[in-house]
Amino acid sequence: MRALLILGCLVLVVIALSRLPSSLRGRLPSAPPRRDELVKDPVCQTYVLMSRAIRGEAGGAPTYFCSRECAARYQQGERRA
């Protein structure tokens, strides 16, 4: 019997909290979802996560590399391994 009383009180508390305005609930602002996509290294043709890639520019467009070595080879004119 005591368990049902406690359960009933908990349900009432949850209902009361769900009706509060969001500014009073103390919600954290939601961050935009982070999308990490695969990019292709133009030298060795491997795919690497954009967040971990070495970024360079070629003709004003961003170019991504799997390593500093591939970036250096790209600058020397080497395009494929």
C-alpha cells in the first residue's frame, strides 16, 4: 500500500514538472547537431573524418588530407599515390 502511495506522488510530481514553462525547468540550450563527414584525400585516395583531417586550400576550395605527409606531397604536385 505504501509503495502505491509513493508511486502516485511521483507521478503527480512528474506531471507538475512537465507543465512548467521551459524557462523554469532549467533546460540547457540545445547545441546544433555536429555532423562529421568523410572526405577523400586527393593524394592517397583514403577517406578521413573531416574533424581529423589536415585542411588545405587548392584554387580557393578546401582540400582535406589524411596526414601532413600527404599535404606536403600535394603541394609538390603529386596527386595520386
